[in-house]
Amino acid sequence: MDFLTSKRFVTTALVVMAILNITLLGVLWWQNIFSRNFRSVEVREYYTRSVGPNPEEIFSPEQRDRFRNLRREHFSKNMAEIRKIVALKQELIDEAVKTAPDTAKIATIADRIGHQQALLDRNLAMHFHELSTLCTPAQRDSLKAFLGKVYTRRYEHGSRWIREVRPADGPGPGRLHGPALP
């Protein structure tokens, strides 16, 4: 009797094919359900971080210790102002979410926050001055460039947000609410 025509072979082949089909359908179903749990992320901008020289090579051990101590002193000295700003912002939020907020009180709180922020910025400038006194002229130039990058980047993010605000005078290319801003 020929093996390929036997009923046993045909039955075995059908069972194996059915098991493979069920397994493959299960895998496809699992991938479909599993991929729904994750949201896709659209990357709009790419940032590269240039790896600068190692701080161990630039600064002497004494400079590193003095920098670390100045930094600790600066942050411990400014924690009181930071806490005041946080409390004022909480007070501002509490007033803003009332059904009938007092705009004069909101303006007063905002002015107080501005005053505290000015004190923080003044202290920060003096901290940078103290750091620069520990540096050599070449290190001072590097410190100036580094601080310029760090503290202007804070506002670049804001300007990127501002660029994405769209006027409501009609849809533009790829935008929901208007044409792209220059």
C-alpha cells in the first residue's frame, strides 16, 4: 500500500495543518492586541548631544571641590525663595479657579512672584560670578559659553511652543488651525 494515499497520512497532515493555522492566527491576534497597548510617538525634532571634555580633565580637584561647595551653598541659600514662589503659585492657582476670582489679588500675587523670581535671578548671577572667580581665563570663556547655552535653552523651548501656536483664520498645510507662522 502506498504511504501517500493512506488515510492515516492524510488525517495526520490535516491535523498538523489545522494546528499550524490556529497557532498562526493566535500569533497574529496576539500581535494586534499587544500593539494597541502602545501609542506611537511622532518625533518632530532631533537633538544631538555633543560630548564635551571630561570635567575631571578641565578642572583641578580643588576647583571641583570649591565648585561643589559653592553650588551647595547657593541652593541651600535659595531654597527659602523657591518655597515662597511655590506657595505663591499655589495661592495664585487657588484664586484663579474660584468662581469669581479677584483680579486685583491675582495681580498682587503675580507681582510678588515676579519679585521673588528677580531675587532668585540676582542670586544666580552672583553665584555665576563666584564660580567664574575660581576659573582661569580659558575656563571662564568655557563657563560663559556653557551657561549661555543652558540658560537660553530654557526660553528656546518656549519659543518653539510659540511657533506652534496657530491663528484661527483657516487651515494651513499640515496644521489644524491655520497657516504656519514665519
